[in-house]
Amino acid sequence: MSTKEKYQEDLDVLTEEQKQHEIILYNDEVNTFDHVINCLIGACDHTEEQAHQCSLIVHYKGKCTVKTGDYDDLKPRCSKLLQAGLSAEIV
């Protein structure tokens, strides 16, 4: 095995181990900006500024990645968003 092949193999293993998931928040016509902001602060540990920016992105673009990490960390966070009436999923 060449050095280049070994390097690529090591890189593939590291990439596989570091696979991150995302919580995607979707726009709806029901929830207010304040509600979305408060939910993001509570569920995703956003600052007020981060939550505000995400709410604007969701409003204008239709969706936004609001948290990235391990699935086990994201699952309860996404559940909180869903229980609060927001539309979100883990990808």
C-alpha cells in the first residue's frame, strides 16, 4: 500500500467517525418569531442573537440548520422543538 493510499484510508476512517447530524428547522405560518427564538434558546442553547438570526433564515429561506452534533445529543433537543409545536427533523 502506498503512502497516498494509507493516508486516504486514514482520512476515510476519520471522516466516518466524525459524521455529524443536523437539526433542520422548517418555516410554518403558525409560530411567532418570539416563540421560535425562545424555543431555540431553550432547546439548542442559542444566544438570543443566534436564535434571532436562525428565525430570520427560516422565515425567508424556508429552513435552517439550527444545531449540529451527535445524534444522541440532538434527539432530545429536536424533541423539545417538536413538543413546542415547531417543525424540525434530524438529518
